[in-house]
Amino acid sequence: MLFASIDIGTNSTRYLIAEVEGDRVTAVKGGLITTRLGQGINQGRLLPEAMERTVSAVEAFLEEIRPLQPVGIIAAATSAVRDAANREEFLSLIRQRTALEVVVLSGEAEAAASYRGVLAGLPLAEGSSLVLDVGGGSTEMIWSTPRGVRYISLPVGAVRMTEGGHTEEQIRERLAPVLAEVENRQGKELSLTAVGGTATTLAAMSMQLVQYRPERVHGYFLTLPETERLLAQLAAAGPAGRRKIIGLQPERADIILAGATIVKIVLQTLQLPGLTVSESDILHGLVWELAKQVSK
């Protein structure tokens, strides 16, 4: 059966139509528009022009989704909407224009959906896997403990850190408590899987993909030295030069430095050789959860 999900993120709005059979999620069609809903995120309110860009994107996605007649559609909003003082204004606007009831995910629910999405697309070693989701407004980290899965969401995202002018040291300080918790968990072996636009973009840059190829990005192993090299390249290129780098979408050029810095800090702090990039992410987790609800 076909199911559809829409992810209203801080930097981009995306959709996925997928076939769900048991725990398997197979993508059929998808799309992305950089809407930057989190523009001015540190002011605590969604801007009118950012809301309009996002609602227009959702309307465009529904024109592609509805002809395929999925069994259900779930639309979820994350950090930017979650933290906005005027979030009800945005949700009302979406409702009026599209008839969709958007689910605003808590940080823990966002982390859980990302984790479920990774499980749908990559095998994870229980007890020794860490999932990292670097978003525009927040970063999620998920790992297993003897008492169950630990879901953590921090307000440390590529857009939020860029607009706030945060230095690498400030970002490191914000990540430190959670990374210390990961280091102190039971068991010493650890592998890292990363989802989200920062990770997939770094993989595309590493492979110098002129045209984005999800099948090549999915499962790509990005080493720490390569991450450090890409970060140095991005810093040296400057704002204008970054827009010309192969594999980097021009719309992401202004926030990629902060996102890549987060990835580098996680790898360095945990002393990991690299990470595996997953194309299977929160969108896959959302359709999986929707399919389970429908089948009850």
C-alpha cells in the first residue's frame, strides 16, 4: 500500500510517497524545496514570508501526492514550528489552504521517527549504533541502552547556529553533555549513522556528484579526515565560492559550515573513524508509523 509523508523542517520542506510492506519502506516518489521556514529562528517567531513559502511548497507537493491516491498522508513539523511563539498561526494557515492537520513533533518524537526511518533502510547493530540527525533547527542523537532506546534532541541546528553566529567552540559546548553521555554508555564499540541534509550533502560533495544520486549517497561511508577536508574547503571558498562547489546545493551554501562543524565535532569527540550516510530518514519513519496505525 502507498503512504505519503511531508516533513516541514527548519531549512527545507520535503515529501515522500512510499510502499510499506511490514518493516520495509520502498520510496516511490519524493521532492524537496528549500523553504527556510526557520528564517529568523532565534527571534522565536515564524516570519510571514517564510510561512508563505512553506505553505506554497506543501500545496505543490499535494498536487503530486494526491493523484497517486495514497492510503494516508501525514504532515509533521519539527524544530522551527515546535519552538515558535506563533506556531498556531502557521498551523491554521496550513489547515485553511490544504486541509491538512500538521503534527508538531516533540524533540523526542522527531528523534524516534528519524531512528525508525534509518531502521527501515539500513541494518543497525543493536547496542553499538548511534544515529545522528543534523537538521536546520535541532540535532537528534539516538542510541540503545540496557533500559531501552535513548532519544535526545538539542536546539543545535545548521540554520540556528548560522543565524546565531555561533563559533565552533560554542557549538562544541552545547553538544558536550550528550556526547559525554554517549561516551559513558555501556559497551565500547560504536558506529555512527547520519541522516539529514548536512550528511547527504557532505557525501555528495565527497563524491563530486554533479547530479544528486540517492542510491549512491545511501550507505556511503564518510571518513573523519574527509569531513575535515570538506570543512576546510568550505571555509576557504567563502560565501560566493561555496555556491559553486560540486555536490553542494546553492540554497544550502550559507548553512553548510555550521552543519559540517556539528558532524565533525561528533566524530572527533567520540573518536570515530567516520560515519555511514542514510537516505532513509524521518520521512520513511513517518510513513512506517502511519502504515502501522492504519493496519491496527
